[in-house]
Amino acid sequence: MKTVLAAVLAAILTANGLAMLLFGRWWYGAVPGVTSTGPFNPHFVKDIGAAYLTCGLALAWRAARATSPHAAGAVVAAAVFLGAHGAIHIDDEIVGPGGLADFVRDFPGVFLPALLTAWLAWTSRRADRGV
């Protein structure tokens, strides 16, 4: 189950990262809520796309090499980025006018991948230690 979850997350995050890197302007207009964050900045979109691509590749590594402690470490790094990204969204939603509506909108694309990746990282690291 963990391998399948890692593979699904890898596919989604890799596709998102590649879309941001290759089709940034389209991505910016297509993803709900993004246009409300400010004007399109191609460099910023590519920076975040690179981070998403890296997370996707870390999860692909985990899916391909489920018992590798190095792959587990890569997933920890992916979980850190995705969690920090989610924390930024929570902060924006606390002070922003959208509040809970923005949280609901962001849940499937921001918070759920972060939570699932954190769970994979946690369980992988615990398995490495024999816990």
C-alpha cells in the first residue's frame, strides 16, 4: 500500500512540477486560487515547480526502492518542503479574507499531499529503526 501511495504521489507531484516548469503561464491560470496570490512571476513559478519535481522524484525513488534508507531520507526532505508549503498556506488563510473556504480549496492539492508524504516519511524512518 505504501509503495502504491508513493507512486501515485510521485506521478501527481512530478506532473505538477513539470507543468510549472514547462507551461508556467498555463499552470498559473489553471490552478484554482493561484491568480489571487499576485501577478504571474515566471521565475517564482519555475522555482516552486523545481521543488515539486524534486518531491515527485523522491517519492518515485521511494516507490521503486521501498526498503532503501536513502529513498526514505529523500521522502523526509520532500515532506519538509510540502509541510512548509502547507504551513505558508495556513498562515495566509488565517490572515486572508477567504479563511476556511481557501483551506477547503487548498486541501486536496496542498495539504493532503503534505500529510500523506509526512506519513510515508514517518513510517519509512520508523521502519529503518526497526520500530
